[in-house]
Amino acid sequence: MPTPLAPTDREAALQAVIDALKQENDYLRWQLARARRERFGRSSERGDLLGQLPLYEEPAQAVPEAMGQTIAAKRVARSARRAGQSRPSLPDTLPREEIVHAASDDCACPACGGALKPLGEDVSEVLEYVPASFKVVRHVRPKLACGRCDVIVQAAAPGRPIARGLAGPGLLAQVLVSKYCDHQPLYRQSAIYDRHGVTLSRSTLADWVAGSSRLLRPLVAALQRHVMSGEKIHADDTPVPVLAPGRGKTKTGRLWTYVRDDHAAGVAEPAAVWFGYSPDRKGEHPVRHLKDFTGILQADGYAGFNQLYATGRIQEAACWAHVRRKFYDIAEQQASPVALQAIARIGALYGIEAEVRGQLAPMRQQARQARAGPLLASLHDWLRDTTRALPRKSALAGAIHYALARWTALTRYVDDGRIEIDNNPAERALRGVALGRKNYLFAGSDAGGHSAAAIYSLLGTAAMNGIEPMAYLREVLARIGDHPVNRVDELLPWNLALCAAPSAKAA
């Protein structure tokens, strides 16, 4: 028989079990709260969590003075921006209709009958909306016959974006922009067009999307070459439900995004994004996508990238936004002073980045080494000291371990001014995909996933360069069918400046 435990030993064992259960319960409650926030809560991390720090009086949890000054300066700047906001002016490029409201039907003064003379005028503008409309373009080709030899002369038939297709380039651009930029599923578009008296079935619209994707394939390949020719790219991926044929249910495909954007480092090369589709999330897909790339890859901690880093031709740069997000989730759900302290320290690093954004790489490197280097050394020591006092399976310990395990990749940006502090350019490129995924629910097939990747690539790149997507796609679809393949680079968004949107924000 086992030796019975003494009362004190039994109490200690029971207390250990209780502590373990409490720890597990806290962890599960945190996971549930995070899942609820991801599904129903806001995605922004701009909540004023740092205002809770004064509630804790422990000296070890106080915000360092430099960090507090940076945070206060950012709040003042935000308040000043909000105070200076005013109604935006209407673009000069919009057509204007002028209506003159006469003060009097005759030229006599209503008070004394004297003659009136011009004194000036008051002008106010009202923005009005003209509903979209359809029109039919009739291409007429008269036939001419020679009276002597009976030869028939006729102009060649104009090319169409889709052979024997009913849609012109403007309508195709409307369908693509509505689906992939405005997130309108094809069945909703079909209903909208039906209200205008034009019957276009969903299957017809789907055929147009697929045909446009095939037509634009050489241009998307040129866009991919531009992205992969950079020294640094940002990478990320997101799930997309895809209808599995014959099964009556959906499977999970992936859209991979690769962004080339060096404007924050003072480089004037055009920014671009290329999307790739795969039916699963195996590491072989990014390996195939990046087979011609050599340089710096900034991404999250996805293990599928590890075999790329092992080759030596691709250098890893990690993302501080992912680290901050883990502490933010904990601080929001548990109001942990340790998590708040971590957010404050990371915020000080971002304050430095805001000041050097747009400067050339050598200047950014010098400022980072002088200012961010000591902060990172202090943060590393603080994380190691803090984790010793935490339960190994706690959420905080997991967040700290995530940062320490990637410390070399996280701090690489300090010694290389080309690298960004986070992977936000790639995450911004995926926002449109996330919104569209909620509306159109799933892609019809793997071929539909590839079509989506192609159109997202062109629309995303146009947006990054301040190009109005509808005007760009209309121009491209009207020209690409007859355009020489060896000159397809001429149709990249930054080479079609005539489509630039005057109201677009500067990159």
C-alpha cells in the first residue's frame, strides 16, 4: 500500500493541483476572449491601454521617462491632427453644372426702383451623384466593292477583350472592380444589372472574370518579376474558402501576398504587390513563389519559410507588430501590468521609426543604432528577467518566448536601414481579401482562386501607386489584346500615368 501523506504534504499537493487548474483556467479564458475578439471585436490596437499603467504602483512596472515622452508626444500630435481637420474640397476634375439664382426678375431695385449693378457673388457647391448606366456601342464596318474587279474592301473588325464576348472593356472593368475592390459578389452584381434592364447571369459574369484573368496573365507575370527583383519583400498569407468539387463543401485554400515597397527608406522605385494562390498551406508554395528571389524576406513566424532561410540566399526579418499584438491581447483581456509595460517599451521603438520614416537607409541605420539599440538591449534583459517569474504555460510566458525565440530576426532592422520594423505592408495588402471573403463566402474552384490572385495583384498595385482602379483596368483591357507581349511592361500601373487619380493619397 502507498504510504499515506502527512496532512501538511496532502495540503501542499492539493494546493499544487489547485494552482495548476487555476493556471489552466486562466489560459483557456484568455484563449476564449482572444477568439471572441478576433471574430467580433475591433481589429485596431489603438486603444488607450497605456493609460492604465498609473493604476499599478510597482516601481518595476513604471514607464521609462523617454518612453513616456514619446507616447505623450504621439497623443498630442494625434489631437492636433484631429483639431485641424476640415471638410475636404471637391476635386477640380469633377464636371460642374452651374445654376445661377437671380436676385430679381428685372434690373430695378425692389426698394427704390433704381438700376442695379454687379457687386460680386456667393458660390456654394453641392456634390451630386449621377447613377451608372449602360450603353450599346455599335461597330459599323461598311463594305465597299470595286466596280472593275469586284474586290470587296472592308475595315478589319476591332479586337475585343474576350473573343466573341458581349462585354466591352469598361463593363469588364466594372465587374472586376465591383467584385475584388468593392467586394460585391457576382450574384449581387447580376441583380443590380437586372434592375437596369440588362440580364447578365452569374455564370456569364464568372466566365468574364475567368476570361479577363487569362487575358491579364502576361501583365501579372511582369508584375511578379518586378516584385521579385527587389532587395526586400514583405510576405504573408490568408485563408480563403474554396468550393471542393463533388463534395458539396468547402476546403481552405491560401492567398499569398508579396509586397515590394521601399518608400519608407527613401527609395523611389514603384511599390507593387503580387498575389499567389495555393490549395493548401504547405511550405512548398512559398518556396516555388520565391525561387528567383534573393534578398531580405520580412514575414511572420511561419515555419514554411525556414527552408528558404536555410539556403542562405534569403535573410529573415521578423515583425514587431506580431509581438506587440500578443501583448496587446493579454493587456486588453487581463489588464496585465507586465503586458502594458511591454507595449510601452515597443511603442518607444515605433516612436523612433515615425521620426526616421522616409529617410535614406544609411540615415535610418545610424539613428536606429544610436537610439533603438540601447532600448532593445534593455527590453531583452527585461523580458528574460520577467519570464523567470511567470508560470511556463501562461499566456504572458508564451508571448515573451515568441519574442525571444525570434530576437535575431526582430532586431535585424537596427543594422540595416532597408528593413522595416514590422510586416504591416503585407498585412495592409490583405485587408481587401479579408473584406471580400466575408461577402462572397468562397471561391468557386482552384481556378477561381488563381483568377482572384491575378486581379488582386493588379488592383492592389494600382492602389499603392495612386491609380484609380476602374480607369486603369478599362485602359488595360482595351489595349492588352493587341499589345505586343514583349512590351507588356508598358501596361504596368506606374507606366499609365494618365489614369492617376488626383485625389489619391501620396504613397
